[in-house]
Amino acid sequence: MEQLPNTAAHSLEAKAWEMYERLLALHGHQPNIPRREPMHELISTILSHRTTGHNEDLAYERMLQRFGSWEAIRDAPVDELAAAIAPANYAEQKAPRIKEVLRRIIAEQGAANVDFLRDMPLDQAMAWLTALPGVGPKTASLVLLFCFARPVLPVDTHVHRVSQRVGLIGPKVDATAAHPLLLALFPADPQVLYNFHINTLRHGQRICVWGTPRCQQCPLPTICNWYQANRAPR
Ligand code: SF4
């Protein structure tokens, strides 16, 4: 029997692409050029959880200044490492996780190096990263997309909120569950996924902010569920 096209999925993809194009026009093209070497990106992203970018950088710099090498951080007393990364929130939880991540990587690879993720099959690379303590789909996707241009989509709090308000994901879908749902709406093109991630994140920081969104500055009202339900003239 001939299969009917899944029109709901089609219309959601079309909506996602429309959102992509409008945010691209507003925030611009974002070249996917690695900003940090992979170990830096991995450990910094663990430090970044519920922490500002400024304090994440401060914690990372203090940690390296205090201990000097990945091996020394792995071997550091956990309370001393927690003190060094104290600018980051939840330092007491992050310190033992960072030590264990380094212990596993160095034991498995012979050095603090995750460059093998560039060529590992993508599902295996995601599974390997998310098996590390303190590494969820956001951190794993971020390392794979930012450092190795692998076609995955990190969903942080801003990408999650904006995508939910527009209606690309349902109101009860949490950020973890949103990863495969949003990824499925886009072509497996790292540059497209990078543009969507960065531009949606910026949109969430500047316009579709937490609390009261600034819809009057936004190019998305005609395709936004939240706007149509809450702000559109009746
Ligand atoms: S229209 Fe308003 S709620 Fe919708 S994405 Fe734009 S700022 Fe957010």
C-alpha cells in the first residue's frame, strides 16, 4: 500500500527551515571555526553548567594556572581542585567529575587527547562522550560540532526555550529529549546546524529572553506558537 506523506513532520521541517532563514537574516552567518582545542572545549563545557561564560573562563584559567597540566589536575586533591574552579557554580560536584573524566581519557588514550572523535562513527562518539561523568548530550554535541564539525546539534537553555516557544518541540519536551527531535528537522550539514545553534542561542539571549520575550523586535511572530497564543491580535 502506498504510504501517505507525513504532512505534520513535513510542516515542522518547513517551519524549522523558515526559522533558520529568518534568524540567519537577523543574526548572520556564523563560520564554524574551532574556538578551542578539544580538551579545552570538553572541560570548559563541564565547567559551564549553570555558570556565566565569564566565570567559566575564570575557573578554567585558575585551574590551569594552579595545576599546570591535565595530569596534575587528574592527580590533584579534590578539595584543592574545587577551590581552584570556585568561580564556576557547583565546583564541589564538578571537581570530582573533571578528575574522573581526565583519569578515563588518559588511561584509555595514553594522553589527554580526544582527537580520535573526529573519525569515530557519530553514534559511537556520542555514546563514548555521554558515558563520561558530567557529560550529557549538550556537552557531547558541542564538542563534536564545534571541534570536529560533526553533524549534531547542541541544545542549551536558549535553544531549548526559543524552539519551544516557536513550536518546533512540544511544551513538555525537556532539553535532553529535544536533541534528537530538533536534529531530525535539519539536514545533516554541520554548518547549518552551527548557524542554527549560534543564532538561536543569540536570539534567546537578546530577544526571545527568559521572562518576557521582546516580540516587537523579533522576525518570527507569524510562525511562533507562543506569539500566536499570547500576543497576536484577536
Ligand atoms: S515572537 Fe516572541 S516568543 Fe516568539 S520567538 Fe519571537 S520573541 Fe520569542
